[in-house]
Amino acid sequence: MAKPFNKGKRMNKTVAEIITEYLSENGYDGLFNDSVPCGCVLGDIAPCSIDCGFPVECMAAYKYECDQKADCDECESQGEKAGFCMRKAPHD
């Protein structure tokens, strides 16, 4: 009988745990969903999961500190009143 292929990692993780692990291991800061728009960071993944369609519409993103009214014209998604936004492009 074949053994499960788990590379020594814990089995039975939640979707949020799997996504958080992937984002962290690949240098991302969180998720964004530009169809809503919505953004969230590691440690608080998908707090609005029902409203945003998590994880179907979410994409990996980078966190940018900003003044939402002045600096976030280019942002795909923002952390509402949190002083940050989420973008697809990595930091320069």
C-alpha cells in the first residue's frame, strides 16, 4: 500500500493554514481580491471570507504602507482604515 506523500509536514491542515504557509514561504504579505476590492495580511487571512469569496477570487499580494487617500490610487485592494494597501507587484 502506498504511503501518503506529505514531506514530513502535518496533515489535515485548514485551507487558511495551507494558504498562509504558501504565502509566507514565497515572500507574500497576504491576499487581495480586486473584484470586491478587499485585502488582508498574514495573521489575519480572510477575515471577510464570506463577503470576498475566499479563497476562490483571492490572489497573492504584497503589503504597502500608505495614506489611503493620498498614496493608494494605484492599489488593487486596501486594508480598510488600516493604513495599508495590498498590491500584486512586489516592492521595488
